[in-house]
Amino acid sequence: MKDHPRTPLPPLPEWSDEERIARVVAFRDWLSKRRTVREFSDRPVPREIVDQAILAAGSAPSGANHQPWFFSVIDSPDARRQVREAAEAEERAFYAEKASQEWLDALAPLGTDPDKSFLEVAPVLIAVFAQKRGGPRPGDDRKNYYVAESVGIATGFLIAALHQAGLATLTHTPAPMSFLSEICGRPANEKPFLLLVAGHPAPDATVPLAALDKKPLDAIAARV
């Protein structure tokens, strides 16, 4: 460690424990209001919001600090149409042939189906790519480490940032997603990780009650 330059850690706020608890509770309450939406408005979203949310995602921790992610913002009507057509083709095959009955039964309470019209209605689609090789600087070509974990954390940051901006989101993972590489013009060393839909919810948007069923603390955590 002595052989590499270092910088002091920026000071963290000196809050009381009570204030820390209040702040984390407020943050939890805000995040708990996030909902996956399938009914979007076509109301435009300023590009600055998307850019800043992506910068927030880019601050996530990653294996060896290689930052193995790339975010393609798909906002032109033609490109969104291409994404919808390709995604719906994969979804029709999924629901008709690929998915097991157990999987279909699990999805039933959420009311999903092959119709992905929201991909053309929502003003912003963000294709998240995972990079097999790269590095922290432009032009680097080194093996990346813990790629799925790193990109997953960054995507979580991105969703939280867009929620902070008052936007609705939906995570979409058609399989396969190779069409995203073609539409976005991404290189072979990148693999589509997830398609994030973002925008304002439609005025009459609803969410399935089943989506509100979240596990309590004692079901997701324990002290050892």
C-alpha cells in the first residue's frame, strides 16, 4: 500500500446516533415507495437527470475498481421500437415454450405477459452492459473481476438515483438479450445485463397487490 498514492478519506457527518437512525429510517421509507411500473407516460425526461443518475451508478464499488459497466441510453423513437419488437419476440417464445409451468405460476400474480408496449411509451430505456475486460481508464484491456456483482450493485445505485428524481422504473431481462448489443452498437466483450425502463408513470398506473408483499426483517437478516 505504501507504494501507491493515497488520499485522505473525506470526513463523514458527525451526527448523533439518534439522527443517524432517523435518516436511515427516512431513506428506507423513501425506497419502500419505489414500485415496478408497467404503465408509463410519454412525458419527456431531461437528459441531465439520466446523466446524473448514471454518474451515481458509476460511483458504485467494483472488483479491483475496474468499473465493468456501460450504460446505453436508448431514447430515440426508432431505437425504442426496435427494442420493443425484439423483446416481444423473445417474450412470446418465453411464455409459449421456454418457461416452466412453475415459473409461469410464480409470475401470474404480477400480471405479466408478452406485451411490452411500455418499451415504446416510456421516454428512456437504459441498457446496462457488463464488460468482461477493461479497467478503470479508457483503453485498458485487462480482465475484470466480480463482474456480475459489480454491475448488479451499480444497477441498484442507478435505480435508487432515478427514484430519488421522482421517476418510475422497471427492470426487464428478456432472454437472450443479444439484440441490445446490436441496437446499441456495443462490442463483443460486453454482455447485456439488464434493460432498465424509466420515466413518469401514467396517470392511471397501477401496481399488483402481490408486488407489495415484502419479507420482514427476521426473514431476510440474522445476527451471528
